[in-house]
Amino acid sequence: MENFKKLTKQPLFLPIFCMILVLLINLIKSPAFFSISINNGVLYGRLIDILNRGSEIAILAVGQTLVVAVSAGTDISVGSVMSLSACSCCMLLAGYGNNSVSVLAVPMIVGMLFGVLMGGVCGAFNGALVAKLKIQPMVATLILFTAARAIGLLLCNNQITYIRYEPYKYLGNFFPGCPIPTPLFVAIVVILIVGILLRKTALGLYIQSVGINGRAARISGINSDVICFICYLVCGLCAGIAGIVASSRIYSADSNNIGLNYELDAILAVALGGNSLGGGKFNLAGSIIGAYTIQAITTTLLAMGVSTDKAPVFKAIIVIIIVVVQAPAFKAYMAARKAQKAQVKEAA
Amino acid sequence: MKTKKKLDTNTVLIIITICLFIFMYAVGCVIYQDKGFGNFQTFLNVLINNAGLICVTCGMTCVMLTGGIDISVGSVIAMDCMLLVFGMTEWHMGAVPMVILVLVIGLIFGAVQGFLVGYLEIQPFIVTMAGMFFGRGMTAVICSGQISITEADNPLFYSWANAKINLPAFLGKVNKHGKVVVPYMRPTVVIAIVVLILIFLMLKYTKFGRNLYAVGGNQTSATMMGLNVKKTRMLSHILSSFLCSIGGILYCLNTMSGSVNQAKGLEMDAIASAVIGGTLLTGGVGNVIGSLFGVLINGTITVLVNTNGKLLSSWANIATAALLCIFIILQSVFALVKARRNK
Amino acid sequence: MDENLLITMRDISKSFPGVKALDHAQFTLRKGEIHALMGENGAGKSTLIKVLTGVYSLDAGEIHVAGFDGPIINHSTLEAQEKGIATVYQEVNLCPNLTVAENLFIGREPKTKLGTIDWRTMNKRAKEIMDGLEINIDVTIALENYSLAIQQMIAIARAVDMDCKVLILDEPTSSLDDNEVEKLFKVMRDLKAKGVGIIFVTHFLEQVYAVCDTITVLRNGEFAGEYTVEEMPRVKLVAAMLGKDFDDLASIKKEGAGHVSDEVVVDGKGLSHKGTIKPFDFEIRKGEVVGITGLLGSGRSEMVRCIYGADKAQTGTLKFKGNELNIKEPLDAIKAGMGYLPDDRKADGCIGDLSVRENIILALQARNGMFKKIPISKQNEIADKFIDMLQIKTASRETPINQLSGGNQQKVILARWLCTHPDFLILDEPTRGIDIGTKTEFQKLALKFAEEEGMSIVFISSEIEEMLRTCTRMYVMRDGAQVGEISGEMTQESVMSAIAGGV
């Protein structure tokens, strides 16, 4: 019992527990869930699907975690920024006004970098509003939430721009000869870069200090504004990368649908990862596990034949259960009940 | 002795909002004179189209005053519309029972969210995000297609939707044929305005209204002063969801249809309207009169873009975002100046 | 129950994770009594009050309140208020966005016949209340427009106006000036005459002797004794609080200024920050301890903040060890070799959820730069060294700082600066809100570092005695401007007359 209690206190307990729970349900419902096969030289299976499709959420969750930690707020613009980044990439590759090309106007890498850069610009805009002008994060990012998708539509001339150029599909699907989906690699690279940045530098300490007490951090020699700005910038870049991956997946820029509701999944991943949305201390690994858990939930629901538009009902119920169990008020209530029961037992 | 009152910054913000609306509308009148923008009816149409949003924004303002947020409103509206339409077309229910049902569902929805926010102290953003998922999903559960309601389905509801309230003829305009076109309103507008006035009075003159401000001003202090913060926050969410249900009914009267994608992003319109109207997301400051003008500005932008005809509809989004940006920056600059002065 | 008794608290116990805050504490309050609740920091004064007012639930013990049968438990402040217990806390617990009148009446607003709020009556009565306190303000504008002191007076007025039987004042005087403290004392004496019982928590001994009748002393969460003021001279009171005979205070003596060298470490000319402090000059030598004195709000803190760059100096020049220094951010000051222990420990000092270790190495890490992370082993070494050296009472170096008591938190912040080995250390109210034992330690430490390591130290304190003991020289501040400098033979009287100005 003592050991169990210790286990539940571990920071990664909640996300791992949820993950295992989801997988367990699948194991009971349909063991086929776990089967992995090789078709046409690439891996197939639900598990692969989760790792593949969950990558965008994982990439977003990395940035979102930092933003939540540093500013006790959420960046709700990431989904829209994904769309903008995809649109600007495709617009550049196809040339303005063209809605379907098979020959690129500029080298592919230029377009992709431009897309990521647009994400960075959006992140910088959010960062400037939050860090310099001290605007509440949700309000500040509300601006781009509304505008970024609309700007993307303008860039693509209100159409879906298709890039029918084989290598463009690699990033969101498979590299020829590699059985593992590319998005997973992209996610790993992003996680590694940010992870190393946090581990090898004092950035993690700085972010937590600013998130907990910005004034005190400043007095202690940390430039709170710059740290806050950096976090939003990283978040924007992550959204940019996720946007390119999402665009490559469908080799097009569908402004209205790319990244739709992804901000919610990203925020959910952070919460599911055991991070307080009130900022301060954070745990990157938790967020990433949280991200894949969310994808696992989505995939499970699909596998069970729940249609995409009805799936949110279950997602909502899961979210509520998780946050309720995590809520300190609920924990205190349960503890009090347990104590009461013990007392009754003692009296008897 | 009469002390001279200083204009505080919050009042200034509301005045700016009102001036901006008047300015925007005037510019519209001048540029699109030929397209009938100057008609009184155009203004009334802005009200008619946004009657639902006015109700929702009132509720949103109340929640935001406590420092909370309710992003579930868009999907609750979609759910309400779908339920109304489905109930009247497929179940052949009467209009009145359906309306009552929708209102009751609104109350329950708000009570659950409010309980989670108030008593379990879970962040409102997360709770209402779950509410948003739930509402949207339930809409699809009721029916995943797009359905609409016709006169044959429910004559009563149809007659509500098409009822006109004519205004005095002198406000109208003589058309090409020399006939006076009498301007009209819909009952939805009257309901929205009544709701607005009631909420305004509630915020100013009732204990509950002032408690909302107190909780948003400083939650710890409010607790220490003996206010029931948990209950207040719960009630604010119930109020928001209830007003949202009223808004949903008005919305349905306008569109006469239900679909999964209805009212998508409406929560952001409501939040943007409230912020443009001078409500702070940190809580404690705001007023529904400001929110009304926020909605009107939002509506006018849409009409301006539509009237132009050549502009893509995404320009309306960009314009709203730009305005939001300006207002947020103004608010923050005012707050920074204030902080510096107090120092 | 004795008729005169208002409140009896018996054997109250309360634990927080890892800490026993109250251990069979006792407290009794009688009608028409001003009862001081004394004790070191962490002795359990605030916890006792919060248990009484329903902010915390109690683990064991009984509370009896006059007029209620049997033991009672308050579950919320509201319940306490309904039983006639009103409280004013150290932090102003009012809503900044509401008007003064609303803050006075919220929760008990006057109503019209329709059941709506009667603004007219409310404003009128609010005005009367504030006039009664001789505070002439507009009650119809938002509270945030007024100074902290006035806000505190409004909080007091609110509690007083509630027709309470018991009034609890939990360190309400820290932001008040002498004049306002006098007003408060007058209110307290009036209430006492009406038979209200008052619980008064304060760190200022003078205030206890000025108004109180009875003193209850808590020590380490336990009841140490209840005394009348007459039977309790200061020395005995301090001894009761510390649990030992206390003559350490007297033993601190300035050793003369022998170790002060001629090397000027900081030389500021004409520094100022718009809106907070007018141009001032500042000079300090190696190994010197200099005081800055003045009333609260006179610009003491603002002056050092300006030197340190917490508020950027907008005019003037600053030479540090002979080199001109342009400080844009606190980091520039740290890099040059300055340290600043801020007066507001909670807001400017502690990083709440971070561990003691992280709090200690923070400034050193900031000086090294983000990309030169201090290895964990080195961090542990530094943390252990200072926990040992300053005798910081903490469960481990990984304990979050917000689980420590005030005095120990202050030591952690001090360690944060000491580990950067500053040449120039600013201590702004290092002893505020901490117990007398630690206060003495801080004074000794300041002298020690000046003498042994040749550190130049600025020492700011509201208690003139402390500064007399530590400083060789003092700058005098008044109304945001530097008005003079005193040195040589300083006495309490000479400093006070310098602060007060005139002749």
C-alpha cells in the first residue's frame, strides 16, 4: 500500500496510467488492435497509426508545455498557426493563385522553411504581446486564433492548394524504403532538440522560475520577458513544423481543416501529462505521453466504430474524469470520506 | 459638497468602443451609400442577425467578470438548434415543450460545468473545453446531417420566426416605386434587448451581480469577506449556459436549421465582443453595455465585408482580429500606465 | 462558562504536511480586552487565528464562543462573521476593482424595498464611516486608486463596522505610518470601551505596550503562557517568546569602523527614477555598512532599487569599483558584483514551488548565463554549504521553499546572494516579519561579512535600533528624496529627529 501510494505520487503516474488503461481496454475489446503487419514495405497497424497520427499533437504539446509553464496560460492559436504555416508553404511551392501543381515553383526545402518561419513569426507576435505588453495569454493568442486561419485562406486564394509532387509526401507519410512513418521521426527530433535545450542549459530552471514568480526571477537576474518570449517563439515554431507535417500528409493546404481543434488536443496533452495549467513546474515527458494517449483514445474510438463527429462526446467524458480525479478538492473529499469510514470501523 | 469625478480608464474604453462603432457605421454609410448601407433596416438587420450572439455575450460577460471563461457556448448553440429542429421535425413535438426542454438542458449543462469549476476548482478553460467537445459530439449523436424546419413541420415555431414588428414609418425609406418601406424588427431582437437590460440591472443592483465583480476582483479577498465564492462561480456558469440556450433558440429562429458545424467559433465571437466591449479576461471589470457594442461592431464588420461583395469572407475574421488586437493593446497600455501611476 | 469570556480555545492542534503548526494551544479572550497574541515566526499565531475564523479546519481541540452552546467549529469566514468574529489580515483582503463603499458593505449591502442594492444609502454610510476615521476620500471610486495604507484602514473600518463581538487584527500595522497607527489605536480603545474583545497580532513590541491589556505567548505551536502587560516587561516578553534568556541583542556592538578601507565601491551621482525617487547621491566604501533610514514610503527601498536596477535609473551616473556602469537590468548589476535582498520576500524573493537548492543557485546561474548550467553535483554542494552555514531549517535541500517558515525563507534568499560572492550587498528590510532570534542573526551576519570579507553592505530597517547596531553611517530619506546623511555618534533620538526633519 505504501509503495502504491509512492507510485501514485510519481509525476509520470497519471499519463502512464491513462495510457495503460486505454491500451488495456483495447486489449480486451479487440486484440487485433495490437497487430502490426508490413504492407508494401511499410508498417501497418493501429499502434503504428497512433504513433504516426499522434506526432503532430506531440510536437504541439512540446511547445504548449513551455508556454503553460512560463505564463500560466495557453496558446490557443497553435491550430490556426498550423494551418497558416501549411498554407504559406504550399503557396510558395505552388506559386500564388495556382491550386494544383506537380512542378514546384521554388525548392521544396525553401517552402518548408518558410512555413516553419511563419510559425515562428506567429509565435513571436504572441510572445511580444504576452511578454512585453503583459496581455493574458489566452486573449493575446485569441487574435491569431481568429486571424491566422483567415490569412492562410487569403494566401491560398480561398482554395485548397495541392502539391502533387512525390517527395512532398515523404514528411507526412513514409520515406521510400523506411517502414516507420516519418512524422514519428520529426516528433522525436523536435523532442530531442527541446529536451537537450532544457537539460543542458538552465532554460528549464529559468522557465519554472519565471512561471512561478516572474518578479522574483527578474530581481535574481533572469530576464523574464525574454524567457517568456522564447517559450512562445518555440511554441510557434513547433506549430509551424506540425503544420508542415499535416500538410505533407494530405499533400495539400486545406486551410479550413488543417490543425482544426488541435489546440485543444495540445492543451489536453499538457494537462493529461500531469502538468498544472497554473504554470510553474513542468514535465515534458508527461506532455508527450499525454499527446500519444489522446491519439490512442481517438484511434480507439474510431476502431470501435464511433464516427469522427461523435467521438468528441467520449473525449469530453474522459477529460472530465481525468481532471476530476486530479482535482485537489476531489482528492481532499475522498480522503475525508476514507477517514470517516475508518472512524466508523474503529467505533464498531 | 459635490466631488468632481475622474473618468476612469474602464469608462474611457467603453466610450472608445461606442465611438468606434459609430465611426465604423458612418464610414460604411458613406462608402456603400449606393448599396443601401445607410438604410435603417440595415442596422436592424445587424441586430436581427446577432440577437443570439447578444444573449450569449451577456452570459459570457458574467462568466468573464468572475475571471472565468466559457468556451462551450458555440457547441451548446449547435446542440440546441439541432435538438429544436430534430425534435420538431422527427419527434413532432410542439414548439413550446421543445423550447422549455432546451432551456432546461441549458440549466443542467451549466450546473454540471459550474459544479466542476466552482466546487471542484478545475480551471474553467478545461471544463468548458470538455463541454465544447461534449456539445459538438452530442449534436452529431442527435443527427449528423443538416436538417431544417419548414412551416409544415411546426407552424407555431415558423410563425415566431417570421413575425415582424413594424417600426414607425418615418424611420423607413421611400423605394423606387414611391412606396414607403416600413422598417421592421424580429421578436428575437426584443428578447435579446430584454435579456440585455435584465442582465445590466442584475449586475448593477443585485447582490449576486456585485458578487460576480468581487470574485473577479480578488477571489481570496471575496472568500475572506464572507462571500460564497464557489456558489457564485457555479451560478455564473449556470447563468451563462442558460443565456446561451436562449441565444440558441434565437439563433435557431434565425436559421431554422440544425447542423453539426453550426455556430462553430461562436465562442470566440462572444469573447472577442466582450473584450472589445471592455471586459477584462482577468475578471472584475466589464459591463454588458460595452458587450452590446462589441457585438454590434462584430456584426457591422461582417456586413461591411458582405456588402463589398468582392472581398473574401476571411477578411471579416482578419478585421475582427485586428480590432481585438488594438483593443487588447489599448487595455494593456492603460493598465500599465495605471500601475506606473499607482507606484 | 464565565460570563466575561468571549472565546475559549482549548487544546487546539493542527498539522500541515510535515509540520505541526499547533500543538495543544490555548487561548482565552474576555469582554473589553485587547489581547496581544505574540510569538516568533512559525509559532502558530496566524494558524490559530485561521482556525478560529474557519479558514483552516482543526485537527483536535475545542472552541467555545460566548452565546453558543457547546464547542463550535467554523467552516468558513462567513460562519465566523455570523458569530460576531471579524478579522483584518496583514494582506489587504479587499477587492481592488470595487468602490470603497462596496468594499465596506459587500456581503451586507443596504437594500431598497425591491430587494436591490441601495447605492445611495451605501455611499452615504460609507462616507460617514470614513469621516469618522478622519479619512477624507471619495467612496464612490474604485479601491485600487488608493494607497496601501488607506486600503488597510478601509479593511479595518469594514471589520469595525460589522458590530462584531470579537475583532481580530492580524498584523494590520505593517503598512501604516505612525499617524494612522494612532487612529487605529483610538478605534481599538473605543471598541474596548464598548465591550468588544480584540485579538491583536503584531511584531512591534512598542505597540503591544501602547494598547494591550493581556498577552498570550505561543512558542513552536504550543501555549507558553498568558500574562498581563503590567507583569511583563519587554525583556521578559522576549524571553518568553524565545524560550531562553535573551541578552544576545545587547551583545551586538559595533566594533568601530576599523576594517573599512578607503576604496570606494559604489559611487552614484544624481541617480533617479521618475515617479519613485528624486535624484540622489550614494557612496559606500569597502567593508562599510551603511543604513538608509526614513519613514515607510520615504524612498528607502526605491533608492536601492534604483541603484540595483530593479527600477532603471533614468538620470545620473553610477561608478562601481571605479568603472562607470550602465545598469539596464538587474542582471547587469549582478554581473558587476551586486546583490539585492528585496523587502517584499513573497513577491520579489521566493520562487515558491522551487526547491531550496534551486532558489539558492538561481542568481549564480543567472550570472553564469543560461548556457553554462551549473552541474547538479556543484549545485548540491553549494546548497548544502549554505544550509549548514546559515543554519537553514529545512527537511532537505529539495524541499520547496514555500514550506519553510518566513525566517528560513529569508535565509535562503540571503544564501542566493552570498553564493554569488557580491562586493556590494543590499539588505532591504531583511528582518521584517521574522522572529527576534533570526533578526539578531541577520544583524550579526551583516557585520560579519562586512568585517571578514570586506563586503559593502546597505542595511535598511524600520527598526532604528537595528540600524544603530549595524551601521556606521546613514542616509536620511523623506518623501522620495534624499535629505541628508548622518554619521558619528548616532542615537535613537538623533536619527528620529533627522527623519522627522525640521530642527
